[in-house]
Amino acid sequence: MTKPKEIKYAGIGAAPGVAIGKIYSLSSRQINVENKTLKSHEIEPEVEKFRHAVEKSKNDLKILQNKTEEMDKDTAQIFQVHISMLDDVVILEETIKSIRENKKNSDMAFLETMEQMEKTFDNIEDDYLKARAADLRDIKWRVIRHIQGKVDEDLNKLKEPVIVFSRELTPSETVKLDRSLVLGFITEVGGRNSHAAIMARSLKIPSVVGLPRDLHQFIHTGDQAILDGNKGILIMYPTLRTTRQFEKKQKDIFTFEKSLDSTKKLPARTKDGKDIDMAANIEFIEEVESIKDLGAQGVGLFRTEYLYLAKDQLPTEEEQFIEYSQIIKKLDGKPIVIRTFDLGGDKMPQSFRLPKEENPFLGVRAIRIATSFDENIFTTQLRAIVRASVFGNVRILFPMISCVSEIRYCQNMVNKVKKQLKTKGIKYAEKIPIGAMIEVPSAAVIADLIAKECDFLSIGTNDLIQYSLAVDRGNEYLAYLYKPFNPAILRLIRDIIIKGHERGVWVGMCGEMASDPMATMVLLGLGLDEFSVSAPSLLRIKTIIRSVEYSECEKLAKNALSFNTSQEVENYLEGILEKKFKYLIQA
Ligand code: PEP
Ligand code: MG
């Protein structure tokens, strides 16, 4: 057999680093469906499980359809056909009948129903209808995968270190990746700021997203590959020469990272003496030791929703209390900003079903789950956080605040929870600072009014950019519009900081822009008080802060604000920063 030729694919670098190894493809996985006989008490839960899997599949398809609509109407149409097939009463009723009457497990019942339908279509002498049989096969495996929770199982079966390929990876799948065996991951779907990509950065898993849509047809488990998360490229069947070149790059990155270690214990202080708070974003308790080792002054964003995504059941108050207490204790008095769960959008919990929506990112997400859907889940979390506050320096941050009443609601809920605990004689810290995320444009515009109601503001650029520019943060087709240096975004950030300071509150940033070395001088110059960054960026950002004067940053920020387009701002910054910090920006 001739050796395949080396091929390079361009995508979007989602998490830095180089991975060299064999592909493990989740899109070509085999699914086994066993024949089981259910006991009577298992029948109704099985029907529910089936219904849930159908809903999840429709949800997937809707997302795929929306994402494809703009660029490729024909493909989008296919997803619409799949959705209508899943609405087909016959398919649903036949399957449910078989679960109830034949006591079959739902994956087998559904498989049989679908195979029956496929046969009917296959036998028709009409190309169009024959093609519908292929559609049936497609949805068949999608639903069965959901019934079986297949992605997790596959990832749990990894035996050797691999580069995981999946057409799309959700945050709940990413959270379950076994870090010791996943060298990197690559996907066809997704942008740099999708939650799965942010998580990959936290987990330090090099990754490339937004690769060509038909890649799954060409790459298979066992194929040799190299991914470069810095440049956003995937190289299939690399030659020996290319492999050597990337092994060298891996070593260079390692040596460069090591060279930054000397700043670990030094303060994030500009040359002219301005101190900046340098905190880190975390998702998992395991990250605390490493961010402490990096010299983070605290945690500027703890994304608690992963407690809800990692499991199929809601985390109880006690479980959360234990988790938060452990993290707080590990921080030895350093501050931690605990963000209440930001579920919804692309982070759909398994443990409770959010309403089905046309636009989940504009729907019941984050704090709106409490105000419009289920307050108990929220108060349970607040009780756990407030109880754990006795162990250290806790601040609570509320996501997706879009108006003053929402932050007032949150403040009231915290007071209510404190009162309840007091009557029960349970201890908590008297002063727990409350903060609002500024990530919705309306909140940015009234940042002064919101600042009046709380103790600090934290700018969430990941969402602020998506909502202000009307560009889905995970849409690879529109990545060219998702620009932190868009003058509109720079002006919003400037105004939020000014408004926060006018009201006497500190303003931080926990969005990914704070982790971008290209943005550091601008943000400093705009007066940002706190940078909360992803762990791999911490020393780079600190190194930049330590090598500049605050006064020069103020001038640079002023200049950056004078341009008309993101490209002009980027050109200006590149011109200055490439000379000053060449390696920090490129490596
Ligand atoms: C943000 O939106 O910038 C943010 C930090 O929150 P998340 O990425 O979790 O939405
Ligand atoms: Mg956000």
C-alpha cells in the first residue's frame, strides 16, 4: 500500500501547543445495540429516556441547521429534513409501543423501527426517496448515541494517548476528556471562544477547531497527525521531516514557557509602579495548585457550571458546599470569585431540562434560569457558596446581568440566604462582595447604574463581543467578524471602566481578551484593575505588564481608540508589539 501524502488543513487555533500522535475518530465509531428485556418498573423510565434522546438530537440538529444556514442552504435543508423525521409520529409511536409491549430497550426498539422504515424507502425506485433512507440512517445513529451517552463511553475507553477528532465536541463532552490520554483535539465545528475551546485551554489540551466540514470523510482512527494549536493547522500523514520540525517546535515552546518562570513570584507591577491584580480563571479544583504555583493572586472567575455538566444529576447543596470549601481552603485566604452557574446557551445540563428554545444564547441562560425557570437550583447553589464563605475570601459574581433589577434580585437572594442560615445558626462570612458580569451590551451601557448596586464589575468579553457584534462566539464561519479590537468593543470597554470607577468599584476582565497578549497594553491603558486570565497565559501577561510603563499604555490605548476598523487597530498594535514582545505574542 502506498503511503498517503502529507496534507495540511487550516482551522482555528483554539488552545495553544503542538500535539503529535495518532487520531482517534469519534465520528467513525462503532455502536453496538444489545437486545435486552426490561423489567416492568424499567419501562416508563426507558420511554422517558427515549423521548429525551429524541429532544437532544433535535436540539443538535437545530444548532447544526442554524450554523449552516448562512453559508450552505442545501446542507441546512438536510438538517431540517432530519428534524421533521424526528417529529414523525409513526416513528415515535412505533418505538414507544415496542418499548411498552415488547419490553425492549429503547435503543433496540428505535433501531428496529428505523430499519423497518429504511427497508421501505430502499425498495422504492426513486433516487430522491432512496436518499431519504440515508437520512434515516443518519438520525438513527444520532438518537442511539444519545440514548447510550456514547461519546463519554468512547472517550473513557481510550487506551493510549491520541488526538481526538470529533465533528463537534460539546462542553459536557470536553469536561469528560481524560487529560492524560488526550494529546489534543480537533473538530469541524466551533470557534475560538466556544466553551469547549475555552475549556481546552484550561485543560491545556492543544486544539484546532473550525476545520473543513467534510474532514470526517478523510481521516480515521489510527492515522498519524500533527496539530498546531497556535497556528490553527492540522497536518495529516506528516513526513518524517515535518514531524522533526514540530518536535523541535514542541521543545521550543517548552523552553520558552520555562523562561517565563522567573516572574512567578514577582508582582504584576508596571515599570512606573502601578499594581495590577493578576488572577486566573478556573473550571476545576485540580487547577488550583497550578495557578497558585504560577503566582496567581487569586481566582478571578470560577465557572461553577461544570459541576452541573460533569454529572447526570444536579449537584446537591452538600456536594457543592464540599467542592467550594475545598477550593477556598486550598487558596489560603487568596480571593476567589465564584460565578453562579452560567448554564444554557451551549452549556445544556443533563440533570434538568431547560425549555426548548429557538435561540438558546438569547434565552433561558445563567441568571435567567433563576428568574424565569427554577429558583430552587439557584438558591441551593447560593446557600452552598455562602456557607463555604467562612473558609476564605469569597466574592460572588452573577453572569448575564442585563438590567438593574436582575442584580438587585441577586443581591436580595444572597441576603435572603444569609438570613435563612442565620436563623439556623449556620456561619458565613459577613461581608461577601457581590459583582456583576458585564457581558450583555445593555449592561455595558448602564454599567454606572449596575455598579451602584454592587462591589465590583467583571467584563466578560467572550459574550460581550458575541452579543454586541451579533456574532455567535462558536461559529467558525463568522470568526472574521468576532473581533475584540472592533472599535465598538474598545469603546464599550473604555466606558465600562470609566463608569465603574466613577461609582468607586473596581473593574476586572475575565473574558478571553484579558488573556490575549496583544490586548494587554490597551487594557492597562484603559485603566483595567484586574486581569483574570487562563492559566497558560498568566506569565505572558504578567511579563508584559512588568515591562511597560502605565503612561505609555495610556497613550497607546488612546491611539488604539482613534481607528475606524478592527484591522487598523490590529495593524497598529502588531506594529508596536511585534518589536517589543515578539516571542510573547507569537509562541
Ligand atoms: C465571558 O463571556 O467573557 C465569560 C468570561 O464567560 P463565559 O466564557 O463562561 O461565557
Ligand atoms: Mg459569558
